Amino acid sequence: MLHHAFYCGKYAASLIKEYECAEVLGIYSAGTYLLFGGELVLIYDSTKNSVPFGIGIENYPAFRDRISADDKVTVEDGKLFIGNECILPTETDVRSCSLPRFPEKDVAERAAKLLREKKQTGFACLTGGETTDPYAKRAKACADGLFCALKDGSTAELEDCTARLVGLGGGLTPSGDDLLCGILYALYYCEGTRSKAAELAAAVEKAKKNTNIISRRYLESAARGEYFGLVAEFATALLSGDTEPALDALLTVGSSSGGDIAAGMLLAYNLVK
């Protein structure tokens, strides 16, 4: 069956041009990961908007049900074949998200409260209240230390807190990694904090070996400030004050990943000034 890609990130497009074959690394409800050499490409539902190293197709669930981990993956004439499925990718223009300022404090606080009401798993609890989850307690201590280090300019402390967050928690992409991604997105998207984002990105690059290959790819993208559609929409919504639709969309990412990313963004907006 032929699938026309609604979105193809430049990294996915370049890998398809470079390689003649790949392997299926994993098939999940959120997407299918292909390994081209040592680099990942994600096949996902186009309703999730854009992922820099991804290819968005229509009706991903039906596509997922027709492939298997043993399927041969090849590239021929610019088309990507996975078993009997064929994807025709079209590279899209690179987009960006640039916010002139942080959201107002009361807007961020309302969004944090809404997040906690909607998501009880993962690290959403870090945006307020108490938790008995040992992973969340460790994450809070690390996040507090990380933000202090960013304010004080302590590179050693920043690297230590970042290294302790990477790989922390459960999930295909551990909650600590998703939290870090959210912090990086928030800092990169806001014009006044990009230097802080660069400092944290350097620490993440040193610590990324502490997690799995899939989560590492998300961290690498976040460390480069790459555009993620649903994340940028939530960041933009925080400026308007109408956050619930964008938050709901972000929460559809993974079992807790969307909530953990949102938590990281809201922590950054509340603590980094």
C-alpha cells in the first residue's frame, strides 16, 4: 500500500537519500522506529504534527498493524518500503518557534494545575504539590539543582544534575529525559533564554549516553532546539492563555511523555527568569 507522507523532517529525508536499507527497531502505538546505520527515523501519525527526525503519515494505526519487526526495509527511487507498505516522503520546509517572552506567571500556574488534574503519572506532579513516588522525588531534587546551576552559572553542578536526570524513571523514553526535553524546548523557544538552553544542551550532550538509543535521539533533537509541532503549539498557547486544547494534544504523546515534556516546560517558565 502506498502512503504519501504529510511531513518528512530534513534528517529523515537525508537518511533516506543516503541509505539503501534499514531495520525495524521497534513498533509502538506512538510510532515505528527505523534504524538507518546508527540513526533513527520515526514513522508516526501525521495528526501528531511534526517531528524533526520523523515521517508523518495518515492513519498510522492501520499502517502499524500491517508491518512486523521482521519486515525488510529498503529504499528504492526515493520510496521507503517496509514489507508490503510503501511510503513516498516529501521533505518539508524547516519551521521554527520563536516566542518574544515567557508566559505570564498566572497563565503558567493555571496550566500547571490543569496538567496535574489531567495527568497523574510520570513527573507532572513536579509542577506543584507533594509526591510519594521515589523517582519523582529524585527528579525534583535534580531539577531544583539544575535551575539553581543555570542561574548561578555553575557548570559542574549543571552537569551533575543533568546526568542524574538522564535515564531516570520508567517508560520507553524515561520521564527524566522527557522532562529535560521540555526544559530545553522552553528555553530555546523563548528569545531571552537561548543562552541558557545552550548551557543545558552542552550538559545533555555529555550525559546522553546514560539512556537508550530512542530516548537519546529525542534528547539530541531537543539539545539542538529542533522544532516539534505539538510542543511549539503548547508554548505558543501559553502566551495567549488558552492552553487546554494544546495541552490535551501534547498529552496524547506516549503514556506519560507529553505530560513530562509539559512539566519541564512549565518548570522552566516558572523558575528561570
